[in-house]
Amino acid sequence: MDDRKQKVLLAIVHDYIKTAEPVGSRTIARKYQLGVSPATIRNEMSDLEEQGFIEQPYTSAGRIPSERGYRYYVDFLMRKQELSKEEEELIRREYEVKVRDVGQVIQKTGQLLSQLTHYTAMVLPPRIGISNIKHIQIVYMHQSQAMVIAVMDNGTVQHRLIEIPESITALDMETISKVLNAKLQGQAMKSIKLTLIKDIYYELARHRNLLDLVMELVQESLTLEFEDKIYLGGVFNMLNQPEFRNVEKIKTMLSIMEQEKLLCDLLEGGAGDEGVTVRIGGEIDQLDIKECSMITAPYSIRGRKMGFIGVLGPTRMEYAKVISVVDYMTKHLSQTLEQMIRGRKK
Amino acid sequence: MDDRKQKVLLAIVHDYIKTAEPVGSRTIARKYQLGVSPATIRNEMSDLEEQGFIEQPYTSAGRIPSERGYRYYVDFLMRKQELSKEEEELIRREYEVKVRDVGQVIQKTGQLLSQLTHYTAMVLPPRIGISNIKHIQIVYMHQSQAMVIAVMDNGTVQHRLIEIPESITALDMETISKVLNAKLQGQAMKSIKLTLIKDIYYELARHRNLLDLVMELVQESLTLEFEDKIYLGGVFNMLNQPEFRNVEKIKTMLSIMEQEKLLCDLLEGGAGDEGVTVRIGGEIDQLDIKECSMITAPYSIRGRKMGFIGVLGPTRMEYAKVISVVDYMTKHLSQTLEQMIRGRKK
DNA sequence: TTTAGCACTCAATAGAGTAGAGTGCTAACA
DNA sequence: TGTTAGCACTCTACTCTATTGAGTGCTAAA
């Protein structure tokens, strides 16, 4: 692909991202100084179309980038775009106030992502399956009920009400808490194996009843990993995009947004181990939202991948901008979380 | 208002609720056996319009109920509509599985509400401000950080990471936990007064530093009451309503849905102390969502009002149906929550 | 290789006409 | 006096038909 063709493609992508209207040869000649006439540009466009980088919605309309065109743009033509001073300032300021626990950080991240990009943001909170138990506590509520609380070292807290046999006293529970703490502290939810459970059983044979219930909680927390909550921000930003002028599209869009499970898969599915991943249109294979692109990236705490953040927008997305925002935010998020949970030992 | 006028109004309300089209005199004569000709009905309609119960979108269209018309319908004409056996069965079944903690119950309630009514459901979880502290625990995370956990007797758990001076040991914290529990157990967050705090201060003069932070949490939990989370269900149900054919309306609608604070006010604002409240159109004064009605009701645990549930739909709403669903759900919700937190002493 | 010119295509817009639902009025009827 | 049939009138929604304009592709000349 020669230099001038690249320039033409770049012009088409830029203009279409900005206006959402098919771009004609004349517009390019007028707005982007290439030093050639519209006729020449038409010839180039004809070639580009043959190679599959651009397409025509109908005969005698302007051209729009194809998915392949966007891909080429993202891979070769796009120039990196740093965040502005104001934006960085905004992020810094927002993270400073009122973010006391992990949940709030996650939520704020979603908010910022959507605010900065004007698209829909998705954030997957730190997965508990791969974090370690810091403390387990059983709180007596009344004669047939107790609350099991597990504090994880990523700063989250799991809790559940359980039924207990009436024969068990508050004192019993304290004993159980102690043993559980001794055995489970520092263990990852995932790594709690049968041997360990047997070990605890042995030590607490007397309290087998209660123990069954507690272990059930532990087990369930593990499965919870897969039905994790996901934080969305700016869903209705998407409605400002001209591609959502028609109500049917909005409906499919929103019904997708209500399926948390699907979104989690979407977010986890494509992202690589490190760095920002861009998926354009059909490259998101799980789903048939047409004309959408996703930009995702994992964030980590102390080098361990803990979750994902992502932005969903139309294929006609401001890739350069969104990529740098996502990149910047993962780093900032990792940093904020690390600061918050400073105590973690490697 | 004489009997026949009521019948005509009822016919108009029913038909408009069903079809979302202005209702003409002929339609009424055909579909609702009133035993009179369209001309007579026209005369009645003319009167009804003069009295403000119905209106015409434009000359020579059919009539639609005015807000006053809906109000009259709800107050005097509407017949109570019981839930079907299938619906009751559905509710029972859904509450049985996988509702282990209060959060899940709340979420499930929202889901059911929207599923049964086909409108948007909102649920305000039990307010912590008016619930009592069951247990306070401080968990040591590492040398400069601790997690404060408060278990409330309504089955919710509050938690927060706090910074602690390095001089404080894990043992210190256990002492503090003990004293806090002794003093705060059974107290409502709201009722924690200065005298009580002084009392604790006195007893724990040595640990004043840490105490400051813990009390701050308690204080903040109190303010949290006002920025409570709200659970929404079936937001996109609304899009199936024909009044949301145009995109602008969808946008205002959704942007309202994203403002949690506003929704909480909305939910709390109009509801009375007991029973179902219906607000029609302009009667929802906080807001300028036009053409919407809200049906709300408080739910309680052991006779104490703990939160609200509500349904938001177009003014052209199936009032009879929604009212009975909301009514039924508050009762069922109260019951489920009471069962779950059985231990509460009056 | 580039450019100007020109015929052709197609969506979007605007206008005109038509159909249909519904009203209000009047006069006749029970 | 209340009810009804008849009829002229109103207004929206829909269809059909130009018209406009942006844009292309091709050809021939520079």
C-alpha cells in the first residue's frame, strides 16, 4: 500500500469517525490537503475498495471504512494520543475523594472511563477466586443463625447468613473461627483442596454440622467468581451515537447490557495477558452486536492479573483516544488498588 | 357523575391502556356493550372532556384519559385484580432458590417486580440507619491497615478499610472490638449519640487514635443512608412501551435512571407510611419525566418500615395489575426478610 | 499519471393527493 | 327530553411522485 493510499484511508477513517457520514472524494480533497484532485482520489478509493479496506453503503454514496480498514488503521496508521493535562487532573482528583474501599474504586473507574470516552464502560472487579483469605469470622446472630464473614486480602469482604443447629453456642463458634483462621489464612479460595478440608474436619469433628455450612459458603464463593458482578458506566452515552438512532438497535443493545454473565465473558474473552486489546466488529465473536468494537485491558495488583476494564462503542470509535484512556486507567487503577491494599505480602 | 358517564370513562381508560391509541365513540360502542349509539357516547364524551377527565390530542382524534381521568379511575372505578395462581407460584419458587442474603432478596424482588408488571422496578434496600448493630469487628490486615466490619441485625454487613497507626497491635484491636461490641450492640446507627461516644472514649482512652477512625466509619455509615444503592430491574421493559418510540424520550428516561440519588428521593418521596401509593403524571413533583406514573409501597420488618419498592411506568399503566403486584410483593418481601433474620428481638 | 468533464445512480426531501378515523352539529324520533 | 341517524368537516398518516444533491465511474485530454 503506497503512501498516498494510506493518506486517503486515514482521511476516510478520520472523517467518518468524526461525522458518521460516508466520505466522498470531494470532501477529502477539500478538507485534507493531499495536493491532488478529487478524480485522483476517486481512483485511489476505487483501489482501496477492491482491496477491502473501505466500502460503499450503496452505489454513488461516499465510502466508509470496512472492519479491515479499521484494523489497518489501528495497526499501522493510528498515531498515539496522550491524555490532556485536564483529563489527567480529573482522574487524579476523582480518585482522591470518597474512594475508601475496593468497590468504590471499581465504580469510580467505570464512571471515569465512560466520562472520558463517551462510550459505555465495563469494569470487572478483582476476582475473589484468586485472592487469599485474610480472616474468617463467624458471628452469632441468634440461636439458629450465624453470619459467616470472609475478609480477602484484595480488600473485599464476602458474607453470608447460615442456619446453625441450636445446640451450637457462641463459644463453639469462636473456637471454630480460630481453627478456620489458623488453617485458611493466606489460602486462595481456589486452592482450598480436599486434604485441607479433611484436616479441618479432623480438628473440629465435634462441630461437623456447622462446619458443613461454612465450607459450603467457601465453596460457593468460589463459584461466585463466575457470576461476578460487573460495573457499567455510561450505558446511555451510546444513545448519543448516531448509529443508535433507531429504537430496535437500542433495544438489542440494552438487552445485552442486562445480561451480566454475557458481559463478563465478553470482557474476559478477548483480552490478552497484558496491554490493551482492540477487537473490531466481527472480531468479537461471542456476540452478534453488529457495528461495535471493544477495547479491553487487564489490570493487576502486584503483578497478578485481577480483573479487566473495557470500553464498548460503535466500530466508528475514536480508537486512538480510547486506547490511551484505557491504558492510562489500568495503570492508575492498579496503582490505586495497590496503595489501598498495601499490606499484601508477595 | 352519573352511571353511564362512569362506564364511558372506564371504557376509554381500559381501551387506551390496552391499545395506546386514542379511543373513539364508535370503538366504544362496538367493543363495550353500553346499549347506546356512538352519537350518545359522543355527547357523554363531550361532557367528560369539559369536566377534565379526558382530552383530545388534536381535533377530530379520539379521546385519551387525562391525569385527572386516571386519578378518578384509580380512586373510584378500578376493580381489584388478584394475582393468578401461576404468578403466585412463580414468586414462591423464585424466592426459594438462591436467596441466601439480604442483597440477593432485594435483587430478586426487583427482578420479579419488573417481570410481572413489564415496567421498570425499583427497590430500596433496608436502610442501615434505622437498623441495629449486631456485632462490630476490627480485623488486622497488616501493620498500617485494618478492616472494620459491622454486622447489622437486618442481615447486611458494612465494611471499610481504615489506616491505623503502626503502634497498634492486633491484640489492641481485639480489646477495642470487645469494648465496642459491649457498648454498641443493639444500638441503631442513628441513635449513636455523643454521650455514648464519650463513654467509649473514656474506656478506651489509650486507643484514641484508632477509635477516631472507627467512629468515623460509624458516622459515615449513617450518611450512607442517604446515598444508598438502589436496585433496578427491567429498565429496558420500558422501551417496549409505544410511548417510547422516539429516541429523545428514551434518552431522558435513561439519564434519569442513572441518577441513583434522584431515584431514591423519588421512591421515598411520595410513599405513605403504609400501603400502596399511586402517583400519576404531574403528581410526581420532583421530576419532569412526563407521562409517567409511579406506584410505590414501603416494606417493613417486624413492623418497622425498612425500605421501599416501586414500579415506574407510563401514565397509561395497568394500574389494577401493578397495584396488586406491588401490594403482594411488599408482603412477601417483608415475610421473606423476617424469616431470614429471624433472630431479631423486639 | 493526473485531471476535467459528463452521464448516471441513488437516498433524502418535499409536496400533493388520498384514505380513514373521528368529531360536532342538526334535525328527526320515541 | 333524551337518543339517534345523517352529514359536513377536520386532521393525521400514508402513498406516490417529482426534485435535489452528493457522489461515482468512465472517457478523453493534458
